[in-house]
Amino acid sequence: MSRRTKVWTVVGMVVLAVAGLVAFRAYRQKNRATEVRLEQVSRRDLVSSVTASGKIEAKTSVDISADITGRIIDIAVREGDLVKKGQFLLQIDPAQYQAAVARAQGAVASTQAVLVQTRATRDQAQRAWNRAHQLTQLGEDLIAPEAVEQAQTAYDVAEATYQSTRAQLEQSRASLQEAKDNLAKTRLTAPMSGRVVRLAVEEGEVAVPGTFSRETGLLMTVADLSVILAKVQVDETDVVRLRQRDSVEVTIDAYPDTTFWGDVSKISHSAKLTPTETASGSTDRAVDFDAEITLRKPPPDIRPDLSCTARIITDTRDRAVSIPIIALTVRDHEKVPNETEGAPAIDTLRARFKKREAEGVFVVRNGVATFRPVKTGVAGEEYFEVVDGLREGETIVAGTYQAIRDLKDGAKVRQADTTKARETKAS
């Protein structure tokens, strides 16, 4: 064998070895099973809930504000005091309003005196006209026509003056009543029984009407703390799941080790738009709806405006066939004839080759994962209810997220080493 022949023989053997190694690696790669976490479909008790945050409020509260302007000279309560309906709360300096009442009373008395004068003048004018009219009836020559006209005119003027004075008297009385009302507004009393939860002023400050701003005229707030509400904001995607009388688990930040229970008593029909800042710097608006939750047994020392978090239970399922939330994925799914039952034959034929996205899970049989569409029901915290598509006891791919995302229909899978994963997590 020549040297050249030996060289070509060695080269050929190397090429065959490399080709065999590449083919072996390709075969091994093709038949290698993907490590996944497997889990059997089983029955569980599921609780579907909506979580929202907000604050504690009293069901009934009254903001007491000033209707008149004046300096505060006396405050009879302090913040936190219990008050009863009609109890004296605050006094505004009444001096100028007492003077206004005195002026109005004087005006009424003066107008009443004028009314007496005008009534007497009218009565005298009426008697003079009556005598002139009687003389006219007895004979045309007994009184001149001009005298009759003058008597008639004098009576009409006296009557008009009397009516004008009566109207002035009514106006004076109305002014007196207004002055008395303003004087009464200088003394403020409790409109309801409850607790003074806010005192916004001090003695010596000037109380002003809150015509243009509610906060400007606010003096104090009285709240009835016998019925306590948790007012929370629910996202627009969740509010349609809420119903009145849904049970709610409420946690209050001020009571970290206590859980309170309540019921949904009111769901707003109009949204509250809240400006939010996005990562790009632009301003977006979050759409939230107010929901009121009545606490069943609030603590006796609870206060309004405390922060709280509500877990509203919207639905429950007992021993429902369920799968882990992470197991549910989306894949293109081929329609089959029974999915278009009742359609014309040509439509059914086309549907066989038409694909659409479907939610489903990977069912494992003999080490092969096959995608199967499923219909889900309520969603718990970690599991979905399966309404159709799976049976109890079937094995599905339940993790990891990365493995499910990259998994192909018909791929080989095997159970991951959970012991090693636990050791890695612990470390």
C-alpha cells in the first residue's frame, strides 16, 4: 500500500468518525426527554377572591361647617369626645348678629306704627268718599262733581299707601326672621350622636362659610362609629365579579394580628379615574370602582382613615377537579370536525386545517406530552377549576414555567429531580 493510499484511508476514517459522532449527538438530542415537574389532576376546595385596598370609614359622618362669618369664642368639645344629638359644640361671637336682630326689631316696630297711621288715613278717606257718594245719590246739586272726584282720589291714594305699608311690614318681619336665624347659627349643636373624629379649628380663629371650598368652612366632624365600613377601590377587570353580600376578609394595618370579616354592602356604578405615572414618564389613568364593606364586629377603638386590605370571596368550589395555574398555557390548536358540528361539509373540511389559539395543558402518557385544550372555571389562589377536558388522576406537566413555555406538542418528558431542586432552593 502506497503512502498516498494510507493518507486517504486515515482521512476517510476520520470523516466517518466525525459524521458518526454528529449523527449520534443529533439522535441523542432528538430522543432526550425534557425535565419537567409532573402532577396528577386531583380534586381540591377552591376559593375565588378579589383583593383590593382602601381605608376605614364610618357609615354615617357629618361635617359641621359655618354658615356665617364670625370669630370663634368657645369650643365645648375636644377631638375624640363622645357627644349626643343636640349637645352644644361651638359658639361664634354673636354681637353683630344680636345688633342685627335689634335693628330688625326696631324696623318692624316703626313700620307697624306707620301702618296704624296709614290705616287711619285710609279709613278717614273712605268715610269722606262715602258721604260724597250719598250726597250724589240725594241730588246732583248738593255736591260739586269735583269734590266727589277729589274724595275718590284721596281714598285710592290712602288705600295704596296702606297696602304699601303692609308690604313693608312683611319685609321687615322677614328681615327680623333672617337676623334671628343668623343669630341662632352662632351656636352650633351636634346634629347626631357620635364621636368628634376631627376638630379643625381653635378658639380665636375666624369661621367662614365654605362656599367655594369644603375644607375652608369645616369646623369639625362627628361620626357614628357603631357601623364601620371598609371603603376599597376595585379594578375594572374585577368589579364585574363582585356581588352584594359577598363575604370579605379584611385586614387593617393598625391591627396586624387580627382578621375581621364583613359583607359587601355597596358597589359603585361609576368609576374613579386615578392618574398614574408610567415607566416612560407619560400619565395614564387607572379605572377603579368604589366598594363598601360593612364590618361585622369592628374593634371598639377603631378610627376612620386607617388603611386596610380586603379579600372579597366571589365564588367557592368544593372538591373541584383542578390544575395548577402555572400548568395552563396557550397553543395553536387544530379544529376537528366535531367542533363545527352542524356546519356545511366544506366548512368542516376547512376547519380541519384552520388553527386557532386555545388554552390547555400538556397531558403526559408514556413519557410523551400532548397538548389538550381545557375549559376552566373559577380561579383560586394557586389552582384553576377544570370544567371540561381533563379527568381526575391524569398526569399533566405542572412546571416549570420555562419548561412549559418551550415545550412542544409530542415532546418527550421526564420527572425532574425534585430532591436536587429542593436542595438548591434551600441553599
